Amino acid sequence: MPIGHGQTNSQPRTVANMLRLLDVAPGMRVLDVGSGSGWSTALLAHLVGATGEVRGVELVPELARWGAANLAATQQPWASIVAATPGVLGLPAHGPFDRILVSAEPDTLPQTLVDQLKDGGAMVIPVAGEMLRVVRRGDKTEITRHGGYRFVPLK
């Protein structure tokens, strides 16, 4: 569903599949890359609860403001959305994170996001048309593949 500025909301079934793969638990710290309208950030905030933290980041400043306003309406102050810093992927200064959800598609797995995971942390990300679940184990990553999906490009 288009949300303006060449961006889209993912289908509910797609988001549900991604959240199942992400396996978020109460109290976790989560990064939501490509937060758009804020609805996935709000769902993540519900899953981590008041003892957790969710940080959403959105490349388009107008969407970041709109998503932050939508998120604020859910009254979950442990979650926030900010505009991305141009040229910086994710929020490296705020990591490491237990989980990272990426709702935009790169051509290759971005190591800069893997580096923002805690040891044992997991990321769900569509890469080159395929949904991946990436788990960081020290200097190594475990990658499992979970079917074909289409997303807006990760910039």
C-alpha cells in the first residue's frame, strides 16, 4: 500500500511472517529499519512491552515525522521513530540490539546492520528478493532463507 514519497506499507501477512521469524520477546531492544508509517514499530513495541525498547528509523524525514505521530497515538513511550542520518544505515550509536527488523530490500546483506546485533541477536531482512533470518554468533552469522518477497529498495 503506497504511503507517499515512493514508499509502501508491507502487507499484513508479510509483517506477521517477519515478526514470527524475528521472535521478539518482552524486554528486548529492537531496531526497526524503514519504519514508514510506524505500524510495524507499534507492533514491535507491543511485543517488547514497557520493559523493552524499540527504535524506528526512517530515511524520508516527512514519513519519519508522520510515523512518529502515529506511534505516539499508541501510547507506548518505550518506542520512538527518528529520521535516518544520511549515509548511515540503522542506528549504530544506539546498538547493540537484540533484534533488527528491516522493511526495505538491499541487493546484499549489509554488514553494518549485522554489526549492530548483540551476540545471539537476530535480524529479519529481505535481500535480493529473499527473506533472510540472520543470527549473529560472535564473528560468524547463521543465515536461514524463508521464501521470496518484494520490498522497496534499501537506500
